[in-house]
Amino acid sequence: MEDGRQFEVVDGGKFDEKKPISVLLLDDREENLLVRSTILRQKGYHIVTAASIQEAESKLTEIDIAVLDYHLGAGKFGTEVANTLREKRPEVPIIILSATLERKFGGIADMHLLKGSSSVDDLVQALRSFEAKRRGRPVVVDSRDFYYSRIIMAMGDDMVIEILDRDGNWQYVNDYFAALSHRRRGWYIGRNIFDHFPEMRDEWGEIIRTVADTRETYIDRRNHHAMPHLPAESQHWQWNVLVFPIKLHNGQDGVVLSARLIERK
């Protein structure tokens, strides 16, 4: 179930444990085809590549899932292949890759992924979700992780990001914060920041509650002494701190606490 080596599509649209799942990759840039096909082959998928609409449409009977680049140059679009595939084999899942969101996006594709925002892991997760769906098994998505990871993508990976409820319970932390603290990200979820850093309770407890309740934003510049939960090699690192309100995945009020290192003295 966890890799593409185990299943193939047979009559009735079900997967059988014989051949790897066949994925069509359409892109007019050879380097993109090379990178994606190499990664997906390592994940166990059989890859069918195409550099043009005509080449892709000649291979539609060979595939189980289609991953189509939207912009193909010279006024050509991957949605042309998607339309043909929908007519000939409507059961085949389609993923559209694009550098930008387009108004033209509609119901043709089963999923759209933004190049530059979506990672290869997102693509692999999408492929595995389609496999599970075709096998008639439920697709389980960690909604908390999915929801908050999109916020992290928008803010960047060069800053500490923590998401907390108004009482200071961690809902999410990014990899940068976890690396600085020398703990796994999952360790933080559900734990209270003030239980582990009681010296922060008076000042930061008020800041977090105020931001969550009033929907205002807090901005400040802090050194390491004032941010004891941000380990640093030097006690003189300075951080630019931003705390802004957010609706949590469960509908409650919370905050995003972010800090970017701006100076090492």
C-alpha cells in the first residue's frame, strides 16, 4: 500500500499486485522530466514521459495516473491532454502542475499543485491518495498538518514558526524551530509552552492571549535573553518577532508566533 511497486490497474478499475503503477509525466522541459521521473521511479512508480501534447496523447492507454504541466510554451497547455484523457478514460486521475493559479482551472483535473509551493512530497502523497481511492480504501489526511504546512510555505523556511492556541498550547511548529530546539516536531503538539518555559508566562502569556482575543498583531525585536525558548549558539542573537492571529483548524482563536534571525553580534 505504501509504494507504487505493489499494484496495477485491471478490469473494473481495481489495482492488482503485479506491476507498478504507471504515471504519465508531461512537461516540455527535459530537466523537469528527468528530475520528477527519477524521484518517482525511486518511489516505485513506472514512469511514462512526454514532452509534447501529441506524444502524451499517444500514450494515454498505457497509464494509471497523469501528471501534466499546465504551461507547455507556444500557447500550448496540459489541459488539452486532460480533456482528451477525460473523454477516453474518465477513470484516470489527473494532476495539473502550474507555476501560477489560473482562472481557467476547473473540474478537469482531480488536483492542482503549484510548482514552487508544492513539494515533491506533495506529489507523492497525491499519487498515493489516488491509489488508495481507486482501491476503495479511505484516504486519511492529517488535516492539522496539511492546513498549517500551507501557512509555513507562504512564510518561508528561514524563520521560526510556532502556532499556538490562546492558552499557549502548541498546535504546530516548523522544522527550523524543531532543529534549534533539538527535538522532533511531533513532540511539541499538545504541550504547553509555559509549562516548559515558565519564565515566559507573565509577558508572553499576555501577548498571546491579547493577539488571539483582539485579532491585533504584535511586532518586536528581541534578543535571546527575552526569547528563552529560542536556543542560540550566542546569547546575543537578535530576532525580529511577529505574532499575528489565526483561526485554528478546529475553529478556535490562536496565534502564529514567528521569529526571524536578523543579527548575530
